[in-house]
Amino acid sequence: MNFQQVAFEAAAGKASQLPASDIPEIVFSGKSNVGKSSLLNKLVNRKALARVSATPGKTATINFFRLPDCRLVDLPGYGYARVSQAEKKRWAELVEGYFAQKRNIRLVIQLLDMRHAPTEDDRGMVNFLLENEIPFIAVCTKADKLNKTQRTAQLAYYQELFSETDIQVLPFSSQNGEGVKELQERISEACL
């Protein structure tokens, strides 16, 4: 799959605006400030396909990016405290509306910050994916921010956390490109 043949397709602020699910969809989920936009940009080798912001919680829509073989779906980040309750509610309804539709979801890339234990929101999302039997992998972002000892400990922690399941844990760095090739391979396999 050529990940550089990507283009912005649509942004949906309400469930009624979601495009038809006519091709395989790869969904990116994670808390605000986990590095979703940076990961997406690194994955497709673009500097600004997905907007990267210093302020978490900027993605307020579900953004769709089209590749020849699939669609990348960027969900709004969850768990950020500095938006209104009304905005949080709208985001939740939008994401729930996305998953409630019969969509051609082939894989969810669940982003977790490798430096920290999963938040309550992270655990809620992982449980939602497991309960609904939605295939996903756990991508641990910001792997470059840890020294070798911390990294070994955190990777072991995440592997133990998912040991009861067959969920793959993949370290990722948008700074040095670690995990890009492996993630591209998983996405390509999911779209076959």
C-alpha cells in the first residue's frame, strides 16, 4: 500500500455528516495530547496532513483521509479537561454515533502514552473495543521520551496489561520513526 497517496477527504462534526463506509476503515483513537496527529503525519510521510497543535483537544471533528485501499479515520481525542462539558458531550455523541453505524472498520489503532499507565478513559476505550470485538492494536506513543531502562519497564508493563488477550503492543515514535514500518504493515494486512 502506498501511504503517500493520501488526501484529506472529509470532516464530520455530527454523526449525520459521516461519509458512507464504502471502503475499509482504519481508526485512530486516543486521549488528547497522545500524539495522534503526529503519528498520522509520520505514517504517511507528510508534515501537516493532520494538524498538530501545542494545545490538546483541538481535533473537534472526525477527520477522514483517503488512501487508494482504505480510509484513515482520526477520532477526536478524549479526556481533555479544558473544553466545556457541552463540547465533551458532543464529542462523545459523535464518536458513539460513528461506532453505532455499520462501518467497515478493519482495525483500530488505540494510542497510549508509553510514559504513563493508561488513564481511566484509555481503559474505558480498550474495554469498549474488547466488548464489541473490534480488532485493535495498542500503539504506545512517545517511546523516544524514555531512557532504555524506563522503556523496557513500560513495554513489559503494557505487554503484561494485554497478556490475557491477543492484542499486539507496538512502541512508536513520531520523532525517530520507530514503529512506522510495522504499523504500515499491520494496516496493509487489515485492508486485504
